[in-house]
Amino acid sequence: MLKVEGISASYGKFNVLFEISIEVGQKSTVITIGPNGAGKSTLLKVISGLLKPTSGNITLHGERIDDKEPYQIIELGISVVPEGGRIFSELSVYENLKIGTYVKRARKILNRRILEIFSLFPILQERQKQMAGSLSGGERQMLAIARALMSQPTIIMLDEPSCGLSPLVVKNVFKLVDRIKAEGYSILLVEQNVSRALELADYAYLLESGRVQFSGKREDFVQNPYVKKSYLGM
Amino acid sequence: MIILLLNAFANGILYGGVLALLAFGMNLIFGVLNVIHLAYGQCVMVGLYVIYVLTVMLGIPLLLSCLIAIAVSSILGVLIHLLTVRPLLKAQLLNQLIALVGVMIVLENLALAIFGGDFLAIQLIFPVFSVGNVFIKISMLIPFVCSIVTLAFLWLFLNKTYTGLAIRAVVQDTETASLMAINTKRIYLITFVIGGILSGIAAACLAPIYSVHPHFGSAFTLTAFVIVVVGGCGNLVGGFIASFIIGIISQVGGVIFTTEIGELLVYVILMLVILFRPQGLLGVRVKA
């Protein structure tokens, strides 16, 4: 479904990604792990069109998207939960959800969709009139995820949803991601919390210094001696 | 004296309403693009010249002239955006500012070349009515009502439509807005169209009060800029409140002291705000 083939990318003269190839299939959960600065977030930026790759190509449902603008890529069915959630803090909770249906295909379903989302996240219904900036850290992340679900995307990309949250809240965020998975969405999850992310994964990629060092199905991935030693502390 | 002050206060509120309209366009453009539209007052000036040419020279009814002026101003807004701002979107902010100063100089000198340096007015005489001891000029009341109605429509547009919501999202976070499938370039263009329409309506509102001349615009660019800063750059509600503060202070100050001191007080307010509340009345302080 989403295919990234031989992508390289750079910030100015500084090369960040080197010939990365990953793939996310229908209804599968794929995670990308790796240390800080490995290029995980950059990879999501390239897929969503915020950063143009210097080489390689990306296809979604067989259609090339690497030369498209972000708004066109989102229209094709990708939703993004950016790092830190990046909710619109001076818009109300309701407006944050409404803007999730800005994509043309989703505008008609706003009223139905918002009820579905409220049944999934009752706390957002309680707070719908509040400014999003008044939410707690965990609620913001919840809102960011709910906003991404509003348009009923085919694939949802999450950039370190657990970053900067307390352990208890992190647990809830992963529960949320698990619920999205159960709803049948395809997920591309970038995480530093390796052990928790692996619990959800069907397939995993290890990214180091802008290169895919290792990849495999979860069962194979957790058995890899290098992954075990460096990332799982075993 | 009290009666004089009351009159000045009423005038200040009426004047503030027109200022609110004038500053709104500049404020919105700053909020969305982070660019101070330094040729904004000059766009209003173009609108005033259009109204003058149509009503005085061609004898077209005032209302129709005003509508044409609004159309011309919105086209001018589009042209300024496409020719100077869009090509420089990825350049440093200073470049856009300099380009807009260029537009300002071009427009002023075009006006000078075509119309000469004279003060041109449409010569309308409106009646005055009184509420108790307070005299209200119809020529001030009509623009005030037009401004408030326009701003009310704008408020509805920003709060009730998808495009309005998208504009407010871009004001807060352009990158995340683009991840919501918002075409930010289109929003930039729409913002300049709105700015153009507002400068046209401002011209229509000011036409009965002021006579136009080639340097007419700079005073209004400056006043609008002061309001934007005092309100908290890009904060639309802050700008609205600041307009009335500035309007009332300049009018009341004009009565207590002289008109010049009244104008000067406006800049005293600006300096006080910059010194003691640099984020503006309702602005949020951004950590460096």
C-alpha cells in the first residue's frame, strides 16, 4: 500500500537519510525504531511531503506521491500525528476535530464522524468547547490522534506519540494506538519506547544514522541479537 | 469642557471603528504570513483615488463607485501577493518587507504622476445630529456602521466556514495546517484578497471624511501598524480593542491639548506598550 523505495534526503548539505526502503501493507502496524537523530522523524516528513527527497520514490496505492505537496498527499488518505501532537491550542477541541475533516472527501461525514470519535474518546466530548491549549499533555496527544482519525484515513503515521509524557500517560497512549490497530487502520509508528512499540508491531525497522540496519517481522526482530542487546537490554 | 470631552469621546469611538477595519486587514495578513503589509495604506489610497475619479470626474453614483473601488482593491491585493510576496515566500522575511516598501513607493509616485500633489475630495455634505449635548456627524456614523458590519461578517466567515477555520489554523501553525490537507499557498492568496477587499471598504468609509493626496497612505499604514503592534501582532481581537483605544486617545487628546499632541499620544501608547507589554494587549509572549 505505502511503499518507500531508496529514499535519500538532506537538510541543506547535511545528509540525513540514505536509500531508505520501507513498506506498510494493508491493516498492518509497522514501527520504525532507532536512537535520536537516526532520521525517524525525517522519514515521516519526507512521506508527508514536508521535505522533498533528493532521490528515490514513494508510492501510495501505486500512485507516486514524492513530488506532491503535503495537502495533496493528505487528500490521498494519509493522516499524520506530528511529534508532540501539534494541536491548534487557540482553537477549541471541537474545531481541532473539525479541521481533521478539511480533506474534501471527509467534509460530508463531519457530524457522523465526530459522534464516533466522541464515543471513542468521551473526555473530548466533555471538553469540546474548551480551548485545546487548556488540555493536559495526555489529552493533547489524544486529541492529536482523534484529529488524525477524523478523515478516516487509510494509513495513519504517528511520530513519537509517547514523547515527553509521564509513564502512566504513555501507557494510555499505547492503549490508544492498540485500539486504532484493532479498528483496522494501517499504522506507521515511529518510537523511541522500543519495548512498548514492539508489542504492537507486525513488522519493524531499525534505523541508525539514516540507514535501515535491520528489519523483520516482530518475532524475528525481537530475536535479533543486536536488537536484543542494544534496544531491549537483554 | 466636559461636553467637549464627551463629543471627542464619541468621535473617538466612531473613528476607532474605521481604524478597526483598516487595521484588520494588516493584522490578518501578519497573522497568516508573518509579513507586515507596508503598502496597506497605499492600497486604501488607490481605493480613494478610484472613488474620486468615478464620482467626481465620471459622475458615477457614489455607492456604485465604492463597489468598483472594492473590486479594484481586491485585484490590487491579488497582484501584490502574486508579484511580490509569493515569489519571496521562501526568502528571508526582510526581503518581503523591502519588496512591500517598493510597492509603497511605486504606488505613491504613480499617484503623484497621475493626479499631482493636490488634495482631492468628493465634497459631500452630510447632516449632523445630536444626542443630548453630543453631536454626531453622519459622515462619521455611516463609516462606523459599515466597519462594524464588515467586521461582523468577517467574524462569521472566520468562525463558521472551513476556509475561515483553515485561516485560523495557518495563523497558529503553518506546517501542521498543511498536514490537515490545507493548501497554505491558497490560504495566503485568500488572505490577500480579504486584505484587498478590506482596504477597498476602508477607502469607501474614509471617502466622505478625508481628501486624498499621494502621501495619504503612509499615515494610515503607520496607524494600522501601531494598532497591530498594540493589539499583539496577529491577534485579531487585540487589534479590534486597540483600534478603539487609539481612536479615543487621539480624539480626546486632540481636545485636551492640540490635534498634533493627540496624534503624538498614539505613539506614546505604542512606546509604553513596547516597553511594558511587548507581546501587545492580548498577545502571547513567545519564548525565544
